[in-house]
Amino acid sequence: MKLSDFFSPTQILSDGYFTQLDEVNTKIKNSLVFCQNLDYLRLVNSNPNISCVITKPELAEQLPKELGAVSSPNPKNDFYLLYNQLFQESVIIPKMEFGRGSECYIHASAYISDKSFLGNNVTVGPNVVVQDYSYIGDNSYIASGVVIGAEGLQFIEHQGRKIRVQHAGGTKIGEDVVILSNSVVAKSLFQEFTYIGNHTQIGILTNVGHGVRIGENCAIAGNCIIAGKAEIGNNVWIGASSSIAQGLKIGNGAQIMMGSVVVDNVNTHQIVSGNFAFSHKNHVYQHIRNKR
């Protein structure tokens, strides 16, 4: 695909080719991204995987000359309008194989898309929904009412109304994963996968947002919210009714106590709690030092 296939000559600063749409931190070569401020510009200029950019006129002069570029007063809107168009035309879809393994138990009331994959010995309970481009690994247990591959919340404001941005990604559940009743795992926004690692267990009514990556051997208790693009390491414990903000990184072996609201990254093996969550242990030590 090239920019001149979709944008008018008056918008195109330099034509260029791209194979997919993605965010500025893309790891896939020949990506088209949008750039709307200096923070985005720094990421664009340091990422060799980007081949084309939709950007504001005042930022265009600071882009590398080899990039294809489109000028727009609202780069984000133009990017997602094109994204929705390509989604409707089935141009942007994840790459995966479909099928069913052996010795699976699927309740009669469950819906399993034909564009999905179930490994061996997978259990799918009553009223489960497994949407397109969902992968569930061997020996995993999906309890009643769970939705795998739901649409996540993403929209733009265009001509005085909100327009839903459709999700072109998928969902990948590892082996020996347990997801308990009425939890929802959203599919990724772009052509990648929301991911839950092997041997992880997720409690009742938990919401895993689009593009989240959860490592292996994690325990996420009931009624938690893991917002989009958050990255959870291995062997992490997240207590009931906790919330993890969008895009955060939780280190290996971290513990997040019940009811925490996490708004900053959590280091490896760190323990945080509260609203907003922080290390109470470090806070107590600091208090003692200040008293001396």
C-alpha cells in the first residue's frame, strides 16, 4: 500500500509505502503511524520500523527525509479513519491458523468462532464466547460467561460525534491457563495479540484490556481491571478489585495488594498497595529516617 492510494495530492508531502498501521513504538517494519506532538516525533525519529507518517504541518520539517509523510491538522483522526476503512476491507487482520485439538469439552451453549484455535484438552463452559482470531492453548479452562476476543474501548471525535475504532487484532491464551466466570479478555487493537502466559489464573469478573501482555504463573484475583497495553511480568500477584492503568509495566514477582489503584510502573519483586498504590514499606522507612 502507498500513501497516494488513500490521501489527496495536497496532503502528501512525500509518497511512501507501508504494510500495516501501528503505534509509534511499533516493532514491525514498514508501519504507518501518526505523529501529533514532540513526544511522538522523538519516537518516530528513533524507530527504524516506521516507513510512513501522518503528521501536523509544523512537525513535518523535523521528520527524516526518507519517510513517506502526509500533512494533517488532526493526524490521529485521519489515521484511525483509514484504519477503519482497511479493517472493513479485511486488509488488516492477524496471521494465525484455525482449528480444534483433541479431547476438548465445549458446552452446548458456548459460541466458538470458526476463525479461532483451541488446543488439546481445552474446557469451555456455558455461555462462553470465543471471538475471531482467538487462540486458546492446551489444557486451559474457560469458565461460564467468559468472553475471549471482545472489542475494547477506542474512539475518535469526528464531525461532532464519537466514532468507534474497530479492533483488528487477536487474543492468545497460553497453556494451562484458568479464566474464571464472566471475565472479559479484549482483543488487541492492531495486528497483534493480547496475550496471557502459560499457567496464569484469572479470577471472576476480571477485565483484561486490548493489547495487554500477562506473563507466566501469574495470579490475578477477581474483579480486577488491567487497562490496555499494560505489561505484567511473570509470577505476579494482583489482589482482588485492583486496577492497573493503561500502558504500565509490572515487574516479575511483583505483588499488588487488594483494592490497589496502580498509576505508575512497579519494579521487580516490589509490593505496592493503596489508592494510589505505592510501596508502604519504603514509606515507613522514610518516615523513620525523617524522625531521627
